Amino acid sequence: MIIYTFSLHPELFIMGNITLTNQTTMMTGSQESLQTNFSWLLRNASSLAGVISECNKNGTPPVRVPIQILILVTALPANAVLVWLLLKNRKPLSPSEVLGLNLAVLSILYCLSLPLDIYISTRQRSGLLLQISHTFSILSYFGCPLLLSSMCVERYVAASFPVLFMRLGKWEYRAACSAFIWLLTFTMAAATYVYTLSTVALALSFILNILFFFMLVSLLGIVWVLCKRGPGDATTGEQRESSIKKRALKNIIAVMVPSTVTYLPVLALAPFLLLLEAIGDQGLNAVLCNGLQMFSVLPNFGVCIGPSFYLSRARQVLCCWRNEARGTDRN
């Protein structure tokens, strides 16, 4: 039956073969194009990694070690106090407090790795110790911006969609969100250890830009919500919701101001890396290498943002301590 049909319509059989041949050719061409693009990306990443490795061998700028020491002595005790403040109350933590607790723990882990970075900065920045230090630096380069952007988005949801925010306040959602953030952070850290920070530097710089963009969009969204007046804004029943929105704006501004100061210069990191890739090993000099080292230090100030977010709570605790001390002296 099939043979009879082909004998009656041989042109259909020929056209079908031609169509299959064209599809096979297109698939083969697409695979070759993907392989070419992937090879080009690997070649560019390898060349950029060579440039960054060459800069690491040329030493570090004199200000790098003092900046790292300053971050260590300020961020470590501040985040330790933040963990104590969040855990001293036995009542359930709010979603923003859960994210703040995760941010403080992540910052403490990074601060504990800073002595290793300071040690190798006084010597040649190469070898296994540098690779381990770069792996821990992902906690600051990727984990901190990710948690900060999550806190900003959470504040935006609280201001724009209060009903949805109350529904998502269950501990299951908080645990799932925290676990997902830690999973992404550890995955990025593992990729950095396997492929080295020099190889993933360009991709990491674009990720930082995206996370910083989310922070700014969240701030602008909250400002837009607070500036928009509804028909029930003047009623007494809406006063509580209005106070929640104002508190959300205050909190997100407390995060955004230091975040902008910390991560705004990082927007120039991707173009700077592309410039280093275009220059290559032959055009490197001390100024470019020192600039690269400073770009790698700036995001580390992100570990100091979490304690500033809860600075008002720390002041309340200090005021309570002073009042209790005065009451004890009077007795």
C-alpha cells in the first residue's frame, strides 16, 4: 500500500526528503553556531582570567590591607550583635528579620575568612590559598547583594501588596526563601572554586549590576506607592496601613543609601574588565592592576549594611539598658 502510494506520487516523496535534508542542515548549522559561540566565550574568559591572574602576581595596592582590616574590626562585632538582637526575643521573626538574620550569619562567615585574605595580600596572591579566599569572597560578592535585593523586594511587597505580604508571612515560605538563597550562594561559591574567580569575574559583575538594579526598582516602587493617594487615605481605618508603608520606606532607605554608596561604583566593573580583556597582558600597568584590586574590595563593605538596617533596634536596646541602670542606681 505504501509502495503504491509512492509510485503514484513520487514528487511527494522527493519533497519530503528535501524537507528532511533542509531540517537536518539547519540543525547542524545551529549546533555548529552554538559550539562556535561557546568556544568564543571560553576563549574570552580564559584570556580575561590570564589578565587578572597576571595582576594578582604584581602585588596589591597599599590601601587594600587597611581596608580589609577596617571591615573585619567593624563588620564582625556589628553582625554578631545583630544576630544576638534578632535571637534574644523568643517571638517569631518577621520575614525581613529572617532575611536580616541570614545576612548577618553570611557576613560573619565572610569576616572569618578575611584574615586569610589579609595574609595572602601581604605576600604573592596566587596558589591554593588565593583560590580558597576567592571562594569565601563569593559570600560578599554574591550572597550579600542577593539578600539585600531580597530584603528590598520584600519591603516593596509589604508596601504595595499588604494582603499578599501577610499570606507569605508563614515560616514555611521564610525557610524556603532562605534555603534557596543559600543554595544559590553555595552553588556560585563552588563554581568559583572549580573555575576560579578570574574566570567567572565578568559574569559575576553582570549579576551584581542586575541585583543593584532590583534594589533601585524596589525603592522607586515603594516611593510610587507612598506618593499615590487613594480614596481611603484620609480615613481612620487606613492610618495603620499608612504607618506600615511609611515604616517600610524608612527601612528600605536605610538599606538603599549605604547600598548605593557600596555598589554604585561596581557598575563600572564590567566595562573595566572588558577594557582589560581588550588591552591584554602586554598593555597592563600598575594603575590598571591597582584599579582592579580596588574594584574587588568595594563590594566587601556590603557586610556592614545589615547592622545599619537594624540600627534603630540597637538604639532601643541601649536606651532600655540605660533606663534599667538608672533605676538600679536610684534604688
